[in-house]
Amino acid sequence: MESVNSHPKINWYRVPCDKDLLGVLHKKDNLKALSQSLCYLSLIICTGLLSLLSFNFLGNIVGFLAIFLHGTVCAFTINAVHELIHGTPFKDKYLNSFFCSIFAFLGWHNHYAFWASHTQHHRFTLHPPFDQEVILNPPKHFTIKDFLKKGFLYPPQFISNIRNQFLIATLKFSSEWQEKSFKETTLLNRNRAVKWSRFLLAGHLLITIFCVATFQFELLFIISMTPIYGGWLFYLINNTQHAGLVDNSNDFRKSCRTIYLNPFLSFLYWKMNYHIEHHMFPGVPFYNLSKLHIAIRQSLPHVCNGIFETWSQIISIQNIQKVHPDFQFNQLNPWNFSR
């Protein structure tokens, strides 16, 4: 493993922005954070109740449609965890921790393990081997087959997640990157990750025992098995962040992609569609990223409007990479698109 001192110091470029405005945008607002957290949690609860009631009163077909909607909403729990583990939404740390734990439990996420990896992702964004959370080379090709497999019903991902939690709970690691990122983090965070995996496994085991013993199998799918189904929308939105862009660059405008989404999708996604802004100024709370975008947008590359335009761009990049695997799309110089 590389020692900490051997890590490169990257001189990140950040778009100039008024210091007074940045100071305002960095301010945390408990009310805004609470509004987002409670609204998203309420949406999860409402779609869960809708699923349960549909199965009981409207039949299996309506029940399966409702539960698929529930899974679609729950797929974004990782984005809630992502924002809360950054510690930027709430002024009070305990509120960040409290809501982060709720969403992490519902989504089967180990937020301590995620933070160990994610700090490296921000510190060395798309600079392998120091950032292995996102790897662009060799290029990843998204296909309709992959989307259909992972976006609707995908038990292998759920099984892999359980296995990963079990390995962490037993002081083992599922990959070389996870082992490395854990060694980079503090002993306290590592111990918390182990304890959380044990709590996660024990908690969902108890829920499973209760649901099986009381023959409430729908409830089991609603509470403890959401990672299996409904990931289609998350797939389409979350995979846009870096796909096809440039690695080993000190300019987030080359390595990250900002896209426009309608207010509801941006709400589900916890404003991570402003991804250049998030990487460039990670201390800005998610609810201020749209204001930050307005302040610096004259210095940003073209912003794709919606999922369709974004994936049209990504697919075009992929088509070029099939012929030229080393091709990476430079958003600041779009004329190199079809070299």
C-alpha cells in the first residue's frame, strides 16, 4: 500500500467566486436540511404504506406496482447518506448522524465504510490508483441489457451487499480498495464501520424473523429488501456523474458532469445533479448548490437538460470509445467529440 506521504498533492482548479457569497452559501440551515430529510423519509413511509395497503386491499398486481414505486424511491437512500455523511446539511452534528443512520439502515448502507472510500474520492477525484471509487479507464459501457438487469429486479446486488456487510462485521474486507480505504481512515471510523455492519445485519435479521413468523412477507420486502428492486431511475441519474469524462485532471469541469433535472428528481437525488459544484466546493450544503451553480455557470461547460440529453451524450461517447478505448470527452473542448 502507498504511504500517506507518497500521495500526490493535486492543485485543484476552482472557478473564482465572490468570497462573501461563498461564505453565505457555506452556511448550514437546520430548517432546510430538516425539510429535505423529513420529506424524503415521509415519501419512503408513504410509498411503503401504499404498497402494504395495495397488497391487502387492491390485489397483487397493484401491490407489485406500488412496491416497485417504493423501491424506486428507496434507491436514493445512498444519496441521502452521501449528503449527511459529508456533515454539511445540519448545523448540529447529531442531526446529521441521526438521519444518516436512518437512511443507511433502510438502504443497507454502511456509511462509515462509505465515508472511508468517499474521502479518497474527493481528495483524489478520478486519479487512479488513489481514487478507485470511480474508474474511467478502461471505459465502462452501459448497455440496455445492464440497465434491464440492474434497474428492475436484481437479487445478486442485494446478496453481494449482505456478503460485504458480513465481511466488515467479521473484520474482513470485500476488495483491495475497501481494505486500503479503511487503512487510510481513523481507527474510530473503522471500529464504527464494524459495529454498524453488525447492527445492520442483526436489525434486518430480527425484522426478517418477525415478518416470516407473522406471515407478513410484503412487509419484509417493504422494509428490508428494497435494494433488490426499483433501481431503474437511480441507475439513469446516478451513473451520469463521471461517465465518459476525463480522469487525471485537476479541473472538476473535465471530470464531473452537472445536469439539469426537474425539481422532483433533483429532490430525490439530493441535488447531486450539480456535481461539478459539489466537487469544486464540497463544503456547500446540497440545498445551496443551485445558487452556487447560478453564480459560476458562466465558467461551466454546457449543461445537459434532463436524462434524455445526458444519456444521448454518454451513448455518443461510448460509441467513440468502442473504436478508440482511450477517448475521453473533454467538456471544456466539445469540438474534440468526434476525433
